[in-house]
Amino acid sequence: MNDLMTVVDWSRWQFALTAIYHWLFVPLTLGLSLIVAVMESIYLKTKSEKWLAATKFWMTLFGINFAIGVATGLILEFEFGTNWSNYSWFVGDIFGAPLAIEGLVAFFMEATFVAVMFFGWGKVSPRFHLASTWLTWLGASISALWILVANAWMQYPVGMVFDPAQMRNVMDDFWALFSGIAVNKYMHAVFSGWALSGVFVIGVSCWILYKKRNIPFALRSIKVGGWIGLAGLLLTMWTGDGSAVEVTKHQPMKLAAMEGLYHGSVSQGIVAAGIVNPDKTWDNDEDEYIFDIEIPYGLSILAKHDPYAFVPGIADIVNGIDINENGDTVNTVSYAERIRLGKLSHEALRAYDIARASHDEKGMEKAAADLKTYYPYFGYGYFESVDEAIPPVAVTFYAFRVMVILGSYFLLFFIVALFAAYRTDWLQRHKWLQWAAVISIPFMWLCSEAGWMVAEVGRQPWTVQDLLPTKAAISEISSASVITTFWMFAVIFTVLLVAEVSIMLKQINKNSQKNLETDNAH
């Protein structure tokens, strides 16, 4: 058992490591490709060489990031087979479909047109080249769509039935994959990529201003990056609100962990800032927080758009307590009962297998009926205690606040950057604004990664919500092999990251010294 849990823990760490590194590159690809396409569109309309120079400057940085992102993304998908083969078997019929579409359609589309975008200058017509640039952005966005649809399905599994003969889930409604969680998750991730890229462009441009190089170029870039970044951030906030509503419906335990809430109430406030009590558990009388500043009605508004709504806490959910829209206390299925029903579903599956082996059709029919009844709680049958079904509260709580606080800061960041960019000499005269923009770049990545920590840590212990916990999803491999590959990947990814940053810095320094202000009108 100890070796099993070691394999589970290290496999989770390895996947988390790969995902975190991969997400360093993905949002910049999603947003920078859009910024490049907008700049090239302006160039084609104005025939101004200065916009062509801006397009090529940012396109170079996009290309460097794109190449590294592909490498980490491929490793991420291979890990489903190497480390999570039980998961891949259990849901491969559903999970594999969007991944296959992503690989066969979106990735090849993206890869084809990115080649034209980089090597087609002077070889294809300007309009065809512009179309290739936009199609590269579209391909990246479509690629993200299928990956995020697959991830959303893990959070809210729909559109499938369990086939006891195959002992796996099979798809019965492809379009059900585009649930409210999937739509909000996709838009939230893509728009956050626009915001991140806007911060990146503004930060790099402010460094160029600090070096007093190509000042008009830097200001033009700040304006384009600022407007796209601001639009992305506002849309991220809007879709974040939609995501909170969907999480409330389908993953209430995650919402409770985000808030560090154990006992909910009507008109539930939200903690703006606080410190969770590490000694607090769902079944003791300790205070939830060591310190907290609460916004009245905040969580009820966020979760249900109703200031008087009841929001359950962790203990409420474990005990199966909720309050309906009429204010009446109602009982849902407690976690103890879910564990009992989950074990009954396992027994029904074993009974089906035994009946099938003995060609007992009536036994198979009865077992299949029992399994269908209990299957919604199948995953809980792997637990021996309700404690196993509660996510890490502190990590989820703090990651959520990092995301929200930094997101609020970047709203102010974009407003100030755009205001300063349109004021004569403002950015040139105020060096602190330039440095603030440069220093803000890594904090935007921190904000983005914190959002994924909320999404993924907050749904633990599930690989597939309510159906398959992580400890039942892993491959039969030794802990030594997982530990070895973890450190191998850690070294490789770190080297790749250092290489990307180094190459980008060299290109920024080299290209910013060129004359980017020529304007030989066609």
C-alpha cells in the first residue's frame, strides 16, 4: 500500500510539473498570435513598414515560445499512457475523442500555417500571408478548445454510459461534452491568454523605452497589447463569474475549499483576505480562519447570483445538508452514504463479471440494473473514509486569492498603461512605470498558474469527478521509475525554460537595436 501511494503521489507531482511548465507557454501562444495578427492586419491596411517591423518583432518571440510549448505538450499527452493507463482505459473512449481531434485537425492546421507565417514572406501574396497568420491564431485557439473540453469533461463527466462488458465508459452523446463547465473553462483560459500576452508586450515594450530605443515602436506595441490585454482580462473576469456558477452546481466541494468554508449559511460572505486554520477539519469545532476580512453576501452572489442564497460548506456537503430555493433544509446524499453506494456498485460489477463468465443472462441483467442504479457513486467505492474525498483546503484557498488579487491588480495595470501610452512623454518620463511593467510580467504568469491550481487541486482526489479517484487511475509501474522520470523531466523542462528565456532576451535586445521606425509607404 505504501508503494502504491508513493506511485500515486509521484505520478501526480510529475503530471503537475509537466502541466505547470506547459502552461508557461500556452497562454502566450494564444494571445501573442492574436496580437501579431492584429499588427499584420494594420500593416496590410496602412502599407506602413513600421507596422511590418512590429509584426516581425513580435512574431519572432511568438515562434520561440511556440516551439517550446509543442515539446512540453507532447510529453503531457504521453503521460496519460505511461502513468495513468487505468484512467486511459476507463474513459479512453470519451477522453480520447477530443484529443484525437485536437491532434488531427487543430495541431496540423496550426503547424501548417505557422510555417507559411514564418517562411512565406515574399513567397506568397500579402493577403494569403495575413490569412495564414490569422489561421495560426485560429488553430492555436481550436487546439486549446479540444484540450479544455477534455479537461472539463474530467470535472463534469457527461455524454457517456458505463459498459460493464468492457468495464469502461463509452460515449453516447458527443455534443454533451460542450457543457457549461467546458464553455466557460475554454473561454476563461483563452481570454486569460490574451491578458497575459498583453502584459508581456507592455512589459517588453517598457524595457525598450527604458533603453531609449525605438520609442514610437514601443508605444504602438503598448497600445495594441494594452487594448487586447484589457479586453482579455475583462472577458476573463466575466467567464470566471460563469465558471463559479458552474462549479457551484457540479463541484460544490471545490467551491467550499476555495473559500475554506466548512459551515455555510444563507447570505454567505466571501473572505477577501485571510489565513485558514491548519487544525480545522470537517468534524471538529475549531475556527475556520485564524484571521479573515469578509465581504458580506459575496459568496452567495458569486455562487448563485443571489445575495440571500445558501452556500454549503465542507461539513454540510459531507453530511448531505443543503437548503433549497424556498429556504427549506433538504438532505442530499451524504459522503458516508456515497461510499456505501459506491461499494455496492463495485459489488454489482463483480457480480456481472461472474454471471457473464458462467453465461448467466438473468444474473447479468440484474447486476447491470444494480450497477446502473449505483454507478453515479462508483468512485466513492474506492474510499474507506470521507476524509479521503476532501480536497487540500489551504492550497485551494490561497491559490484562489492569489488569482483574484493579481487579476484585480492587472485590471488597474492595463488602465494605467493605456492612459500613459496616450499621454505625451508620460511613459518616457516616469521610469517607475517602465520598471513596474517589466516586473509585472512574472506576476501575470503566477496569476495564470494559480488559476489552474484552483481548478486542479480543488477537484482532488478525483481524476474523473465522482467516478475515478487518482489512486485508482494510475499505471502498474514502480515508484522508482516515476521518481526517476520526475527528476529527468524537471531538469529537461528547466533547461528548456532557461533556453527559451535566454533566446527571447537575446532576440529582444538584438532586434530592439535595429531601426524599427522606417516607413517607406508602398
